[in-house]
Amino acid sequence: MNKKKLNVTAIIFGLSTISFNAYSDHPSVAFGLESAGPINTISATPAPLGTIALGLRAEVINNDRFSTEQLVQFGATGQEGIHSVDRITSTSLSAAYGLSNDLTLSARLPYIERKNIRESETHDDEGEAHSHGNSSGFGDALLLANYRFYQADDLDISLLLGIKAPTGDTQVKDKNGERFETEFQPGTGAWDYLLGVALSQSYGPLAYHANMLYSETTEGSQHTEIGSSLSYNAAVTYRLQTHDHGSHQHTDDPLELKWDLSFEANGITRRENRLQGHLEDNSGGSTLFISPGIKVSANGFGGFISFSVPVIQRQKGQQTDIDNRIVAGISITL
């Protein structure tokens, strides 16, 4: 893989990695290139002028769900509306284009599924657990600009600017024909605005990456505002040296597989949701993941997989914790 394709695929991985899942009812909001570079951290390295990259990414969040007995007990103590979601799956198509050697524009469209949504209720002073079934549909489209404003000695620093448009479905109904609350809809019906910075430093096969990204949310459908968030990520990546013949290392052979190991810390803090101007107690919080992963690429094609486990979860109110997260995907550069 030549340097141009390597840089482009690094951006597709970054396109897939803006993580906003501060609590278990929300998938990551992902951006980046899907080959060389980190998997869950945004790289600061832009795509070369005129290059195009496409990526497909799947993310599965498995939650430590509440049991029916727990939801009934919540309802019996007057704690209504505490939710439990078994699993969230987000499948995203992303694309990136090198508008200049320092500016990359990228876009992402997700399809989001939530499995077995349940909540606590109180009826005649007794607790109940109501099952609402599954929610699925296209989520909101995201656009991101990655502008590299500093480059020296294998160090890149970039400004991140983005927007989330209310293109997703907000009318999905549960198995009883009732409209889901906005936090369980695929789309939010709101315009959100993104601002951040990314840094990448390489030392031969070893590289360090870090980024912070703030998302300012606005009120969307059903008078609901999903809480604003701050994501923070750091990664170490290492390119394995292969096909070594004496002093000749054939790392530029387009048919040779390139293997990249990554180890990341991925965190996010989110404010509480607002419903008709009032804060929702059982929303918001902070989560920090440790995420090892591996990527393989050759001749413009790439694939990756990452497994994340939470090491810190500080949820506000009563919320299900995340058990684990699996991220996998493929990419192609044109």
C-alpha cells in the first residue's frame, strides 16, 4: 500500500470513531478511515488531495440489562420510566474525500437497532415491567471536516468541525402501536454541532493518536434534547513488520498484508437529557473503555475488529451498564 492510500485509509478509520455513547442507550457516533491508524480514535492525518475512501462499520453494544424483577421493584418504589435495552447495533456507511492535502470532508449514515426495550411502571401502587419490543431505522447523517493546521517532524494537529443533520427516523412505534420516546428513536430530530481537535505523532512503525470532540445538542422531536457530550480518546498503534528478506522489507508491496495492532482508551461524558425543558434524572454520565484491536490491509482494501470493555461507568440515576462493545468493519480506497 503506498503512502497516499495509507493516509486515506487512516481517515476512514477516524470517520468511524467519534464516540458519543456516554450511557448504554446510545451507540457511538463514528467518523474516520477504516484501515491504517486507530479504530476508535480520530486521526489528525488528512487524506491526500483528490482521494476517496468508503467504509462499512458495524458496532454492537451488549448491555448488562435489568431483569424483569428489578424493573417491577423500581415501579413498586415509584421509580417509573427506568429503561432497559438488551443490545444496540449500529451499521454505518462512511465516505471521505481529500478536498486538499490539509482538508478532508467526510460523511456517515447509520442504521440503528435497539433490542428488547423495557421500562418500569407503577399501576395501582404496584410495580410493573412493560415490554415495548424493538426499535430500528436510519439514524441522523453526520458531516465532519478535518483541517490540519500544523505539520512538522511527523506530527499532525487538526481542527475538527462537524454537524449532525436531523435525517433519521423519529416516528418508530413499539409493538403496542405507541411511538417510542426520542431517546429510543433512530433519529433525534435535532441539529447538533461538533467542535474538536486531533493529534497524531509517528515514530516509524509506532504512532500515537489523541482527540477531543464536543457535541452541542439542540431540542429535537417530542420536545426532547439529548444531552450534549464531550468525547476523549487516545490510542497507540504499531505496524507489524512482515516479509523481511535480509535488509529488504517489502512493506510497499501492494499485495502484501499489512497488520496494525492498536490499544486505545475511549471515554465520553454526557449531560442529562431534557424533556420539555426538564432534566431527566436517569440519563447522562461518564464511561471509559479500554479497546484493543487489530487491522489488516492490502492493495486499497482493509478490515478491522476491536473489542471494548468499560473500566469506569458513572451513570446518573438508574441506568443499565454496558457489558462490552464490539466494532468491526471493512474499507476501500479509490
